[in-house]
Amino acid sequence: MERYIIELPHTNEECLRALDETKERARELLPLIDWGCDVGNHKGWVTLEARSQDEALSKVASPFLRSKAFASKVIKYTPEQIESFHKM
């Protein structure tokens, strides 16, 4: 399994719809999503495991948010890996 961070952008006008659909259709994801709405950055972010980008996006149960969502594969680097990059 790979790790993906999913960004869930929406406008101020779409905010309540985004929150309501997440609450109704993806209740298990709701506690995992960090939202920037209170500071005017109308996006949510969630990191999860999936086999592919498509599978990661399929976990966004709201068709409305899924159509706007973007999934990026993410990894963590160790200090040793970073040092090895300099030797390349």
C-alpha cells in the first residue's frame, strides 16, 4: 500500500455542502480530515493508504468533492536518504 494525501478544494459558497456530504457519506473519514475553512482556505486534507491514486480518490465518498479532489502519492525521507541524494 502507498500513502496519498488528498486535497479537497471547494469555494466558500460550497463549504457547507462539502462538510454535509462528508458527514453523510464518509463519516469514517470525517475525523481524519483537516479543514482550512475557518481561516478562509476552503480545502480539506486527508492522508490515507491505497493501492493507487484512483483507489485513494474512490475513498472520497462524495461525488461532488471527488470531482474536485486531487490525490498525491507521498513518502517520508530518512536523514540517510537525504544524504544519499547529495551523492547522486
